[in-house]
Amino acid sequence: MELFGITLTEWVGYAASLGVLLSFLMKDIKKLRMVNSVGCALFVAYGFMLDISWPVVITNLAILGVNGYYFLKG
């Protein structure tokens, strides 16, 4: 499936990149972690859509874990 000549996999990758980029514009650390987590979750999906790109999946799962830890901690 393509929209404007861009595959669904690429759209997910662009959305993930946008989420991570936007998180760095946040001043509130909780908002930063929440937006960054959405970006990371999209990157995990993207990694699986690339016939399982383990470096992308593992790195972003680790970042999701760190965000989750600090988000729940406090």
C-alpha cells in the first residue's frame, strides 16, 4: 500500500522520527518521555516492518523501558 508514493513502512518510520524529534522540543520532562515513548513504540513497529531490524527494535525497546521506569517512578 502506498500513499503519495510512500509505503506504509516508510510512513511509520517518518512518524517515529517525528515523534522522537518533537520530544526534544518539550520542556516538561513527563511530556518529553510520553512523546518520546510514542516515537520509540513506532520505531519498534517500524523495525518489525523491516523484516525485523533487531538493532532498531532492541534499541527502542530499551529506551521505552527507560522512559517507562522514570515515568512510573515519579
